[in-house]
Amino acid sequence: MTKFSENEKSVHFYKNTGSNEVSNFVFQQKDFLQSEMIDVGEGASCVWWDGDQDGDLDLYVGNSGIRGPSGVRASIFYYENVGTYLKPELIFKTDDFGGLSKQIQGTDIQLSLADLNSSGRRQLIISIQTFLGP
């Protein structure tokens, strides 16, 4: 059985309920800070882009893949901004925007933006490195 590293619950927090002179460390949680952060795996590449064209910027994050039983699969995480342009509030929508990880066994996805057709609007550019092994 293959063992994978634990990256979601690996920072344990022990609170000192004693004093500086006599410590008494009591376990609090396994995912300190990690429970409050966005973690998309290695090689994160993010852009703020109004992909849904509602006037605010949403967050798109490519990665170098998540290691799992089926190998490494790079993907794009998408967080929709349900707040405003000035006060963003992100909600997680998907960890596989466009279903890319099911279509291409990418090992690295890098994101960028450019106005490719001189329309005055930026388009999302997705660069995917694929594994062409044996």
C-alpha cells in the first residue's frame, strides 16, 4: 500500500495552559493555520480574473498536481467572488475547473492573462505541462 504525505492536518497546536516557569502543553488541533487557508498542492499559480463576467474578480489557481492513487493530476481550483470588487468574499466552487485533470494528465498548470484578440478584455491562458512517460 502506498503511503502519501499528510499535508492537510500536519501542523499541530499545543497551547501552554501553564506558565513560562512551569509549562503544561495541551493539544488543541491537528490543522493549525491549515484549516483557514487555501491549499491547492504544490506549484500554485494564481490569477484574479472575471471569468463569469459579473464585474468582480474571481480566483483561479493552477497547480503542479495532487499526488493520489491514480498518479499526479494537475488541475485548476476555482473560487467565485460572491462579494464585491472592493470587498471580495470567496467561495470554493471546484478543484477541477473545466474538468482538465480528467482530460489531460498534466503535471504542471500555469495560469496567466492577456488580451489575445484586442477586445479590451483579458482571456485566461492555461499552460499545461504533460507527462509523456513510458
